[in-house]
Amino acid sequence: MAVFGLGGTIAMTSDGGGGVVPALSAAQLVDAVPGLAETGVDIEVEDFRRLPGASLGFADLTELAAEIDKRLASGTVDGVVVTQGTDTIEETSYLLDVFHTASQPVVVTGAMRNPTLAGADGPANLLAAVQTAAHPTAPDQGVLVVLADEIHAASRVRKTHATSGSTFCSPNGGPLGYIVEGTPRLLNQLTSRRPTLDLTNLSTEPRVALVTVSLGDDGLLLDGLADRVDGAVIAAFGVGHVPQRIVPALEELASRVPVVLASRTGAGSGLATTYGFPGSEKDLLERGADPRRVPGPA
């Protein structure tokens, strides 16, 4: 089993100035996990990055995905565990998932309480991640996220609370399973996965804007946006609606860069043909938002 450390709360310790910084190595994290030796799993560790989750970028993740792919293809490991900050776990695990083509499991984990606090959850989460990656039910499920003894599909999981230890949830479908007495129990499995991306053809530094539509929005944030980005995600109302007054600006944007229409609700499917008024999902798709990019449950 290979453990890649990216930093984050799970690896943080006091900086002497009243805060914590990611300073612990992957080896130190593994050594601090009670019960890990008793699993009988051989662990290889690698300090891939020591960054807060909020500072990880596309270049970091595409490089990590390539390294994971190479390590799994070599046949020297049966699975991979990635430790990182929880700020961006839902984004990074999703990105790793769309690159992941091998059958071996990749499990992402982190911590909500750093090692200087009472009740630090990092060791338990790391142990559960290793137990999940080593279990015979884990292959062919893509990338998984394991925290608080819950097993989630990377394509569904979201961070839903700023500080709660049980912050990670899967609004569309729920968790795939749980860790019970050290044993992963998958209660359901993914029936399909999204198409994977080719690592060799992806820019490592795309600039993608996320624009959340708000009440009374006049489109100010869309002005000149196409000149500064490679693509845009529009977090629209409900099933994919925006104010009528910003439709011309969105149409112009979609004529120049890819525009993904999403819902700011964070759960459920975007629609494509139900509503037909100006600013509706049907209207926006007809004006250039690609219907193949309308998000839905995995």
C-alpha cells in the first residue's frame, strides 16, 4: 500500500506563533496510527507535498494522478491512500477520480481536528483509509473518500460543515458504506462511472471561473470574463436558472469558452427540457451551454 502525503490538517503541528502549519511527514503520520501495524498491510510512504488543502492546484493534482497511475501500473502496490487538507477534498478526489482508470483502489482522507487538539481524528481516519484500500470490496469503485468511519464515492461527496467531524456527506445516494470494528462494509456500489480523462492531453494550469448567481444579479462578474478564463462554471438557481437580464452576457460567454451550467443547491440533477422561459435551463442550453455538461448524480 502506498501512502502519499499532501499536507493539510492531518499533518499539522504548532508553529510556535499560535497557529498550526502542515509540517509532519507522511512517515510521521503513519507511525502515529495505533493499530496500523496489526493490520498486516505493508506501507510505503511518500511526502508528495506539504501544503494546506486550500493551496493545492491543478498542477499538483495532475502530477499526483500521473504518479499514482505509474505506481499502480508497476504492480508494486495493491492500492493507494492520499492524505490531504479537507478544504478541497471534494474537488481533488473528484479530479483524481476522472483520471483513475486502474482497478486498484485509491482512497483519500484527512482530518478535521489537528494533532495538537484533544480528539484529533487524523490517526483514526488514516487507519480506516488503509483498511478500506486493503479490503477486497474496494477495487473497481474508482476513488473513495474515507472519514469518520464512512466510505464515500469521490464523485458524490461534499464537505457540508465548516468544523464538524462528520462534515463529509453524499447528498446524491448517501455513503457507499461504513467501517465497523475495523472492517469496511460496502452496502452499495457504483453501477457506473463518468468517462475518464487522458492525463497527457490536459493543461495543468487551466483558469476556470466559478460564478454563483445571486438574487438581483446584474451580470457584473461576467463582464469581460471570456478574456481572462479558459472556462466557467455557472452555479445557477435551482435546476439551472438565472435572471433574464444576464442571459445575453452568458450567451456571449458560452460562444467563446466552455460554460458548465450547475445548481448552487449542491444536490440533485440539473434539468434540460422542463422550463422554457428566458434564463431557464432549456433556454441557456439552446444559447450555448452544452447539454452534455449538465451535472447529474454519478
